[in-house]
Amino acid sequence: MPNRPVSQLVKNQRILTATATMSVADAAAAMRDARVGAIMVLSGPRLAGIFTERDALYRVLAAGKDPKRITLGEVMTADPTTIAADKPFGHALHMMYERGFRHVPVVENGLPIGMVSARDALGPEMEQFEAELREREHLTEILG
């Protein structure tokens, strides 16, 4: 599993944040402009939630809600799963795989410092991770 610390992936990252009162339409525009698939929702300096492209699709559009009137606070994932900056990137990949999401906020001393996503895994690290998952599944089959 990739051992590179998450901190290396986010060290020069400019994080995209919003408040819970921002409209989904404004958040989607900000995400588009920043070319990211998620935005961190803050309460003061602390992470309160995360809003992703999937949230926009499932919780807003498919639910028939008006993105100009609905706020992030109404449709975000509150208290999202996070990862510490000193953890290996492989740990983040495993969390995403096991829990079925594609974005994990990175926190240090309780404050958000970046975001890792499944997109970060493209390339050699993803190939290595998939090979290790196949090996684990094979061992599980053998050991019963």
C-alpha cells in the first residue's frame, strides 16, 4: 500500500471552503471554477461538513430541490470522516474503498488543511493498491 504521507499530497493545495449558508448553486460554481469535486464546509475555522458532486446530484437535483435556494447546511454530509496529515495515502485509499466515498478531508490539530480524493490515486499508486486488494481477497479465499 502506498506509504507516502497524505501531507505530501496536500502541502501546496489551496483548499476550497464555504459556510453552511452558501447556496448549492454558488458552491457548485466555486467547485467548477476550482476544478474540484468537493468543498469543505466550515463553522469558524473548524470542519462542519463536506459537500460533493454526488451530493449535488442525489440530494439536490434528484430530490427536486432548487440549487439556488437550498443551502449547503441542508444537504452536506455533517461531521465527515477525516484523515490526519501524517497518515499514509494508502490509508486514505482504503477508507474511500471501504466506505464508498471519493473525497476525504485532511485535518491537522483539528483544522482542515486539504482534501485527498480518489483522483489522487490515478497512476502507479492505484495499480499497486489494486494489486494489494486482489492479493488480500485471494488470501481471504484461501484461508476461508
